[in-house]
Amino acid sequence: MKKFLVLFLLLPVSIYVFCQSTSNYPGDVDKAFGLIKNAAFKHGYKYLITFSEVTQAAINVEKNTSYTVFFVYDNSKHPAPNFKAFLMTPDSAMRQKYTAKPYDLTQVGTARAAQLNFQTKDLQGADTRPVKFEASPKATIYVFLKK
């Protein structure tokens, strides 16, 4: 009788542990995007573009504009993230000066998010300049802007 009682107690616990270990990463990314989008819109940002599960992406930024970029990645195996955005220029000193790194923001299920903010005041006489995003591990990148 005790064996059946133990079995009945262990069965729900093991099912719960199994369900927690299986990843619903795509669903978690969608939930995270909903939260990100609501917060960005609340602060006056407009949605620009999404890059799904990439290690590299690029956009052209306009002068006198604020950008906020979100990197959402699978944190089920706890990788060491390395995300950055930098001005694409052959001048290494300028590239280093205009490189930004995000800060850790939140986690939704297995999806972890990092946020990066930057403003473009003066683009050295140009109206637009290319900015490159690098992501390790692969991430879904959401870009929002505010003029």
C-alpha cells in the first residue's frame, strides 16, 4: 500500500518536472515580444523591424533619433550572451567609440531578453549611417525608434 502511495505522489511531481524541462521557446519569445512592444509603445517608441534567430543584422540609423534594441534568446542551457551594436565604419577608433552593449532585462519562460539603447545626435555630416548588430547565441532582435 505504501508503494502505491509513493507512486501516486511521485507521478505528478515527475510529470511536472518533465513539463518544466521541455522548452516552449517560440511561445516564450512571442510572450516576451508582447511585453517588449507594450513597454516600448508606452515610452513613445515606434516599431521598426524584427530579425528572427540571427547572429548578425544591420539597419540604417537616422540622425537625431533614439533607438532601443531588444535581443531575445534561448536561455534553457544558460549560454554566456554576447550582444553588441556598432557603427559600420572602417575607422576602428570611431567604431569603438560608437559601440554599445546591452544590459540584461528579464526572462519569460526560457526566453531571456537584453536591451540596448542609443541615440544618434550627429552622424558626421550624414543623414543616415549603417549600424550592425552581433548576437551570440542566436537571438531574435527587435528594433524600435523614437524621433
